[in-house]
Amino acid sequence: MSGAAQRIAAFNFRTVTATPNQTRYVRSELAEAGSYMISMGHLVQGQLDETRFRAAATQLVLRHDALRTSFDIIQGAVQARISEEPQFQYHSCRLADDSLSAFRSWALPLVFEDVDPRVPGSLIRVLVANLGEQWRFTIAAHHATTDGFSRGVMTRELLKLYAGEDLPSAPSYYDIDIKAAQDPSELRAVNDLVTALPQPVRLIGDGFETGEESSAGHFVERSFDDLSRSVRMTAKSIGTTKFGLFSAVYALGLHGYSGETQVSSFFQTSGRKVFGASNSIVGPYSNTLPLDLSFDPGRAFGSFARDLAKQVGNTVALERAPILDAVLAAQKGPSVSINMFPPAARIKAGALEVGPREFLDRRTEFDLNLVWAEDGGVLTARAFYDKAHLSDTRARLFLDQQARLLRAVLADPAASCRDILKQARSGAEALLPQGTTDPTPRHRLHNAFLEWAARTPDAVALVTSKDRLTYKALADRLRARVAGLQDA
């Protein structure tokens, strides 16, 4: 028996059939389709009592059976195993550099190292860095065990336990019926929804894979301390939600980066209301659902944003049905996603002074994942991107574009989508590099392409909704077209 098998055999488990969300994330992790450890942290003022902190982390894991869950695959079915012992990984250090970037550099390798859903304790990792007069921490948890709401619950409870507060008993994730609905009318509605989705469109990319680090999980951010009220009031004035407004702005931005108006995205829900589960339960309730962002450039922006909010509501009403499975089976899964974290109240635990949420990483399978969050009246947009597809510069330019689009919408929400795009592009010339171009071409562009194709013939040169072409295949097509032109 292997060492890992011996460790697993030593635990007392109760075994239940994994829920649809657990099954999906476990299979994705084991297939290396993405890394689903998600971490979010806080900065805490004062000196750290590490013994007390570790004891609080142990109490937290004991409180929630989802945090004591590992998985196995038996006869093709994913099984959840709930341990009685509080197994989790714990790491601590002392950092002289108190910056978030220093904490991130130390923490992230530990968050993503040797993640295996089958090993007890592998999916929950608590990390704390002593900075002297303050400290940072994160609870890194796998999506097969938790969701966005759960992260807030875990952080708040951990700090309250650390501060010595008594907490009521925690409800169990496994006491809620989370089976996927199989109602015929809902399944027909899902089929209609998926049929209407456009074929997925990828953004025009400029990134590359260096091989030195993971290409996923990188992000850039931009904060706005003067737009929260304006966004809320504008959304209300045109009869939509804040998410409807942000989604419409995102659609225009994706058009700018793809050239297409028939585009789609994923979005995430809390997933709790439909199951009657309170926000105090830790577990993976959230769902990933499709959002058709296709638009007519001549249409009024406000009308478009209203329809998106209505579409979100209609899709969420069906979220107990296997929507994501149907989207993936139809090969219509978008390569982008948008998410919005609701405003988070500042955590109060004893005399602790706790800073706002700090985002560390989000290594999902998307080329671009736009996440809006609001803390203390400050709106922040974070663009998580795959560096193999988008460069850091291009991701930053996307956020710049989102900012210009948003301000154009707030200035005139009754304008057409075309006019909003035109206004956002006005003055954007300043974003282009200045003084770096030579007006006299030194090389022929097609020769540079053919030289590159000769060096990397098997690399992917072009991705469309229907095909993937290598540089060799594209070069062969080029030569055939040139020969045809010369013959004519």
C-alpha cells in the first residue's frame, strides 16, 4: 500500500455521492483542465499570536464538513468522503517586506502545489505571514468544497474564533438536497437557451507561453472611488441592474477585442436561493451559467442592458437544471467570463482591525475573466487573464477600454451602442506607443511571417470558432493563394 493510501485508510470517513458541482470540479482538476484552488486574503493590524491563529483554523475546519471533504472515484462515480478529523495544510512565515506582492509571491506556490482531491487535507490550505506590527493571511480552498459566499463565511468565522468569540453551530452542506433538476419543461427551456447561444468567439490575442510559470491566474486591476453611486443611479434610471449595466459594457469591450457582435460569456451565481440554503453554509453552491452578449450596434444601450438583466434572471431561474453540461455538450462554452462580487461589510472580530478583501489569484480556464468588486464604496475591476493568450499590456488596455466605455455610458446612457463605442474610442490614440515607428519599412511583412512559420511550423497560428491552423498550414494556404494570383 502506498504512503498516500495508508494515510487515507487511517481516517474515519462517511461517504456520500458527490453533488453535480463537486463532480464537475473534481473531474476538471484531475484532468488538469484548470486549477480550482481560489485564495482571497486580508491584512490585519496588530501582532500575530500564531498559536491562537492555528487553533482557530482547526476549529474552523471542524465546524464545516465541506472543509473536511476529499473525494474518490468508485465505478466511474465521484464520491465525497467526509472525515471526522480536521485535516488541512498550514503554512506560516515571517516576512520583512509587508507588501501584498511579497505575500503573494510566498503564498501562491504553496496554494497550488500538489493539489489532489483524493488526498484528505489537500483542498484546504491556511497560510499566514507575520509582518511585525501586522499580518496577512489567506484560506485557499478548492471550488469542489467552497464557493464565493463560503470564502467570506470562512474568513469572518476564522477571525472571530481567533478573537475568542463563541459561534453558533454551523449547518451542514450535505443536509441540503442539491440534485440537478430533471423537470421536462426546464430541460426544454435549457435546450432552447443553448440553441440560441452564438458560437463561441475568442479574443484576438497577443500573449505567449514562456514555460517559466503558469500562464493562468495573472491579473491587472483598476479602482474607481468616484463611480459607485453613479453606476447604481444610472442602472436604476434605465431600468436595469448594476450587473446588467456592467455586462453590457463588457459586451462592447469584447466586441472591441474580437471584432464580433455575436459574442457570449459565462457568469457565476451564488446558487443558494434555488436550494433554500443560507449564506452561512460553507459549500460549493455557485453555478457557472451562459450569457448571450450579442448586440445590434444601432440599439440603445439602455435597452440592451435591460435585456441582459432579464436574460440573467431567466437563466438563474433554471439553474437547478444541468445548463453548463448542455452548453459544454453543444461545444458552445465561451472563453470569457464576467463576475460581480457584492459589497462586503468590513469584518469585525473583537478588537481586530481587518483590511478589505485582497485578491491573490484565479486560475480558471478562461482567456479573460472580468471580476467587479466593491469595498468601502470603491469599485474595482480585475481582469484575470491567461498569459498564453493575452499579454499584460493588452489586459491593461482592456481595463482602460472598460473605463472609457463605462464613463461614456454614465454620460449618456440613452445613446446607441455604436455611439458609446465611438465616444470610448475618441482620444484612445494616446494609449498607442508614441515615437517608436519608422515611416520607412525595412522588411516585407510576408517574409517575416514565412520566416516565423519555418521556425515554428507546428505552433498554432490561428484559432477560429471552427478550426485551428498551424503556422505551416497557414503558410501553405498563403503560397497557394499567391500562386493563384500569379497565374491570373
